[in-house]
Amino acid sequence: MFVNSTEGKNTYILEERDCTEKLQKKYETVMCLGNGYLGMRSAFCEEIPEQTRLTLIAGLYDKQPREEEELIPLPDVTSLSIVAEGEKISPLHKNSSEYSRSLNVRNGLLTYQYRYSPKDKDGSLWVKHRRFASMAQKHLVMLETDIVSDGDFQLELISSVNARITVNGTQHTFEEERTVLDNDLLWYGGRAVVAGTQFRVGSRMKIYVNGAERKGIQRYSTERRIVSSTARIRLSKGDELKIVRYATYYTANDTDWTGNDEDIVEITDSICQKDFEKLLYESEREWEKLWQNCDISIESDDATENLKIRLAMYHMIIMCPWHDSKVSIAAKGLTGMGYAGHVFWDCEIFNLPFFSYTQPLAARNLCTYRYHTLDGARRKARQYGYAGAMYPWESASISGDEQCPKFKNYSPDNTPRRVTCGDIEQHVVCDVAYGVYSYGQITEDREFMKKYGFEILFETAAFWLSRLEYNEQKDRYEIRQITGPDEYKEYVDNDVFTNYMVAWNLKTALNEIDILASEDTQAYNTLDKRLGLAELANAIGQKLPKLYLPSINDDGLVPQNDTYLTLKQIDLTKYKKSCINRLIYRDYSLKEIGDLMVSKQADLIQLFALMPNLFPSDIVKKNFDFYEDKCIHDSSLSLSAFATVAARLGEIEIAHGFFKGALDTDFGESSILCNEGIHAANCGGIWQTVVFGFAGIGVLEGNLIIEPHLPSEWRNISIRLNWRGCELLISLDKKSVTVESLNGKEIFVFISGKEICVNGKATVNY
Ligand code: BGC
């Protein structure tokens, strides 16, 4: 059962009350722990079928021959076998009851508990586990188990560091060390098979009975790729057993890696001087700061909506590389092996805005990652015969090389299914530029733009100039044989999203070359020397005016591409209603789908979401209705785009319907779509629908605007944002908007068209 723990009051706690095998993977994902450095799925300590124990570290990839780069699963430290009177217990044991599991997104604390009452014996064991990945010490995961006995029980506890992990059969690590160090420290060291990156994992178990530590009772054992420790304890009625486990992860990619095991052991030893509560408190304080910058509170009849919005933000917080600009956000964050930990356009278009508006330093890291991968993007451009930087569809390590597989499985007709996204889903190139540039606008971080951002903007523009094809007959430039965001339409000519985004990329590059030349000669000259800015500006000036931009036809429609409006229409009711993922593949091959007027996800609507003022609202509405009818939302990126655009159109109930769909993609009671990992982009899409859609916050001609369209069930909402260094608390109800500047900075805001100057706090009725 997916409930809100305090009957609608605490919208920070997600609680599960029925333990079922079927929903195991879902809750492991949704309740996943993390701190941006590492992610740990919330599988149980006890062994049960159908669970996937997984710990991933951001940026730790390996690439085996004939495969793409993939995140490496690290040895597992979560396992704790609890054997009571010879019987392995677990929440799923037939003699277990009173189960509950919860995740507090405010402090990242996972708790689960149950009572084990053997049928053939008096008394029971009350078992409670708590676990968190520290926000204060990125290498640290803490696991605590409390067992209260109301009978006599002989217990055996087995804790381990287990490196017996493969990804679908691929073993990504070699073993270097496997031992037990002083003070019961289970120790495992290894390195990535091909990349060679070393890692170290330590896990120490401390055992207390009725508050007194039991030292010297652990017995060690080791077998291939596993090292474990066993303790036997007899509990009498009323005894309280506490097991505290400290686990640390380090890799050679870390900035604080010294290459010396002793340093890690020393740090681990000093952490082990503190108890669980103290370490939790330290982590909580960091969480508190993070929430302070981004929280959203909603007063509404349905409190689960606020909880789900916070879950989406929680996931963005734990997937974000706060510590490192050489890694980015993968499509599943660090919650699962889906998409092998690859970074897509999802990051810049869906996740980055949340960080740019709430956690600018984190956003800067994400943008810098794309700077580090520029050389890879340049290599790809050369390989395909283009100039500039052609960002990969799927990116991973800072090599920046394309990681999109060329083939995936077989098609129904027994031919290998060629994946073409790496070749022709090129909109990622302008998406990266768009995201990075928006970061610069939202934060006014000119220094970043001059050092890193403009190079991305100019090099992507150079790519597009070389990519455009001249149509002599029509005297215009076109972009042919491309895939837009709607992946059900491959090799199309003039995908509307791509063409407009390219125009944006070129126009913005041209403007910024101009501005930079007069603003900062030194920065201009440096970039000019490397990239040839005068020639770039000249070439943009020649080609941009002739770039074909699909426009409104006689029916008021903007064609998604050159052929979309001529495609065959079929009845899509079955696919639109079905909750089976990508049901259409059962009836048609991808090639056949290409000939049908059906879309996987928002394309033109995605463009509207990014550029609200491109067309008059009656045209937006007309196209919204037309394309929604053809869209079967087979990508998790789709619903939030439709929701945002509908909200801006004032179609609030429709928007709210799509929004609830987006919330339920991962956080719905029965949805298991996230078994392989959270949909990171959807988490960002949820935040954007609330902020850009319902609250109507946006940027117009460099100014912050607010044009609210609250769902009828929402009485009021408050949002924390950072706009150009001004920390804002924006509160909206059905009639008024209050903007408060929390750090004393003055700011001008347009609320429903009315300009106000906020110097402290201001309220406007709308
Ligand atoms: C979507 C893409 C998305 C990718 C990763 C695909 O199914 O069509 O737009 O980037 O998943 O989330």
C-alpha cells in the first residue's frame, strides 16, 4: 500500500505497509538512498527473492570490448542474515507480521520493521532497520538494526561485503584485496576490468546488547569475492540488541583518493567513533540546507500530491553530483542499471532547470560536465564529417564518446534491431547548448559562460552550420534524415523541434559573439583564436535567415516534420488506454510505426514547453489538441511536457490529469515501470509542471514572470527559487501572489503582466 504515513499530514514520508515480492523492485527504486556520490537501492538486509541489491558510484564506468560504457555495481554491504533458532528470518517469512517500510525524504532515512513470531515457540522478535547514505560524508553509508526480544532466542548474524555481482553476466571488476582488518573491518579492494579504476570498500559491524558493546565475538570467513563476519548471540526476554554497521566506499576517481589504503582505514576508524544518531544528525543538517533552497509546499485535499512532488525532488537531489563536475545525471540516476548509467538530453532539458533555479552550484557542475566532454563531441562530429561539437546521444565518462548501442535485440521479423539514435537523434546537441545557456541566464554566471559555456554554444552552432543542407529548389536550408524527440519517427526531414532549436542555437550564438566582442575583449580573443568567431558569425549570418522553420498551415497546424501530416491514421484508443509499456510494439514494428500518425512522446509540444511564446496561444491550443490525440506517451518524458503546456494554456483540469499521470509513472501505487530505476527526466518534468506550468513562472525578455494557473484542488502553494542570486519565496493562492526576497536583494517581477519591485515582500492580486 502506498500511503502517506501520518494520514495526510506529513508529506515528507513515504510508507509501504504490505510486503510483497511483486513490488520489491519498485520500492527498492522509489526508496533508493543516495547523496549524489553514491546510490544504493533499498533492498532488504535479509535475503528475499526478487530483490536487487545495488550500489552505484557516479561516474564509475567500465567498458568491455564490444560493449558500451556502463556503471559498475560496487560490492554490496547491505546484507545482514538474521538466523533465529536456525531459521533465516525476513519481512516476507510466513511468521512475520506488522511490516512497514518508510522513506523520509527530508533526511534520506530509510526505516523498515516487522515482528517475527515463530509458531512453535513462545515470544517474538521485533526487528527494526534504519539506513542512510550520508549527505555530510559522501563515502559513508550507515546501517543500523535493532532487535527487541520478548522470548529466549539464539541468534546468528552474518554481515558481509559481497562482490559477487554481475550485470547480466558481465563481471566488471577484478579483485585486488579481500581481508579483515583491525577492529572487525571487512575490507575489499578491486579495480574495473578494463578502465582499471581502483575502489575500496570497508564495512565494520558493532554489536551492542542492552547498550553494552560486545567485542571480540565476530568470526570471519571468506570465499571467492566475499568476506563476512558472523556473530552468535543469545537473547533473553526483554533484551535489546543493536547492530551498527559503518560502510565506506572510495574510488580512484575521487578527488580525495590518495591511493593509500591506510588513509581510508584511518578515516573509517574516525567515523566509527561516532554513533548512528550523531552521524545521522550531521547528514540531516546537510539535507536541511538542500530542502531550504528548493522545497515546494502545497495545501490541497490530496496530500499525496505534495509527497510525490517531494519524492521527485528527493530523487533529483540524490542523483546530483554535488561533489564533482566530471559526472552528470544518468537517465535512471544512480537507482538502477537501466540505460547503463548513460546521460541523455534528459539531463539538460528536464533536470538541469531544477538545479539552475534552486541549487546553482550543482547546476554549474552539470554544465561543466558537458564542457569536459567537448572533445568527445568534437571527435564525433569529425567522425560523421561535420564541424564543431556533436554531443553524443548517450554520454557516460568524460571521454564524451557516443555510448548508444548500435543494435538492440531482434525485431519481430528476426532481423537485428538497429538503434539509430546515436547517428541521427541529434537534437541533443542543441539541447545541451540550450540547457547550459539557460543556466547562465538564470544564475547570471557570466564567469562560467566565458570560461566554459560560450565554447559549448559556439561549437554546437558550428556543428549545425555544417549539418544544414541547402535545398536549391526552395532556396532554404533544411535538416534532413533526422530523429526528433518523437522516436517513433526516424529519418524524417525537418523535425519541428530540432529545426526551431537549431535556429535558437544559431541565433543565440550570433548574439553572444556580438555581446562578447564589446563586453570582454580578452575572453572574445581567446575564444576567437580557438574557434574563429568572426567566421562563425559570418556563416551564421548567411545561413540562419534561410533556415527552414515549419510554420502554420491552412488548418492552423504546424507540421511535426515534412511527412507527418500525410501519414496513415489508425485508432489509437487501445494504446492510449493501456498501462502496458509500449503495447504498440506487439502489433507493429518500428518501421511500420514510422508510417503511422502516432507519436511516442511530445515533439512540437516539447518545443512549446521550452518556448511558450513561439506561436499565438490559439495555435498552441489547436496543435496541442491535434498532437495529443496522436501521442501514446510511450516515453516518461511526455506527460509533463503536455501538462506544462496545458497549464499555461489555462486548460487546468487537462493539465492536472497529465500531471497526475507523471506523478504516478514512478510514484503511483501499482506502477512498476521503475523497477530498473527511477525516471530521472520525469522527476524534473514534475518539478517543471508545478513551477513553469501551474505557478506559471518563466522568463520573458530577461525578466521573471509569474502567471498562475493553479489546479482547483490546490488552495495554495509556496515555492523556493533562486533567480540571479536572489533567494525567493513565492507563494500563490487562487487570488494573489506573494513574492519575498529572503536575502535582501531587490528584484523586478511581472505578475500577470503587472510589474512589481520586490524589496522585502510584495503581494499582488491577479
Ligand atoms: C526517450 C528519450 C529519452 C530516453 C532516456 C527514451 O525512451 O524516447 O527521449 O531520452 O528514453 O530517458
